[in-house]
Amino acid sequence: MAQEIIKKTVEDNEIVLFMKGSQDFPQCGFSGRAVQILSACGADFASVDVLADEQIRDGIKQFSNWPTVPQLYVKGEFIGGSDIMMEMYQSGELQQILGDKEHA
Amino acid sequence: MVTPEQIQHWIEQGLTDSAAKVSGDGQHFEAVIVCADFSGKTRIQRHQMVYAALGDRMKSEIHALSMKTVTTEEIQMQS
């Protein structure tokens, strides 16, 4: 059930961040950093607060075999957590992935 | 409480030919991990290898772990 909801969420939203808290009020430093990185890229993104739903909170960890939150998905593909987002932002890869969406 | 030394030990034990440098306060940790087997792997795969080495500890004892995963070649390129 949770897996289907997550699958549909990442398919329906070009850019989606599974995080703790909301974009305006992140409940964890890593989630806050992820939001900041996406904002710095000028990305318009959807977010899912995993703290609001226990099933999603557990389910997202199985979905990509990734034990932590935040998790970024672009066009249905798992991109990584906040460390990977930061590395990709610093190298310019993240802007490219997110920018592709605008040019498509 | 988990110490950086324990995490370093778990990572190095779980990943062949790896070296880890870990710092942290018992809740949040930062690690730089060098491993030859990272070669040819994506960032996601590398992190998954470290998570696999830590196993269930990621779900319980370790609240947050920030990491950088590199191969020996990548370190040489940076220096």
C-alpha cells in the first residue's frame, strides 16, 4: 500500500523531496539543507512530510533501499540524500538535472 | 552511546580495503570513507555499500550520518 502511494508520488511529481517536516519548517537539519539546496537551484518542487505518516516513513526506506530521509526524486528516479545532493550541487550536476525539466 | 570509533570500526570491518575517518557527538556523525571497491560505482551505490556495512545500526543507534565516499584515485586527483 505505502509502496504504491510512494511510486505514484514520484511518478506524478517531476521533482519531489521526501523530508521531515515541511519546506517552510523542516524538522531536521538534513531535510533543511536539502530544501536550501533545491531553493538555491531555483527548483519548484513537491515535498512529502514523512513524519505525518508512519507507513510512508517506513515505506520510503524500503522503496529505494535507502535508510535515511531526505530523499530526492527527479522524474521518478532516485537521486540521493542530502550529502549526494550537496556534492551534485557543488559540481553543477544537480542544476543540470533540475534544469532539464524546464527545457523539456 | 555510539562513538565515532565504533562507527569507523563497523565501516572498515564491513567494507574490504577501506579506511574511514569519523567524527561526531554521539547523535550526528560525519564520515569520510575511502574504499577501492567504490571504483566504478555511483554515489548512490557507494552510500548503499556503507549503509549495508552498518546494517540495522542505521535504524537504531545511529541517528544521522553524513558521508563522503571516495576511491584512492579520487583522493590523489584532488590533492
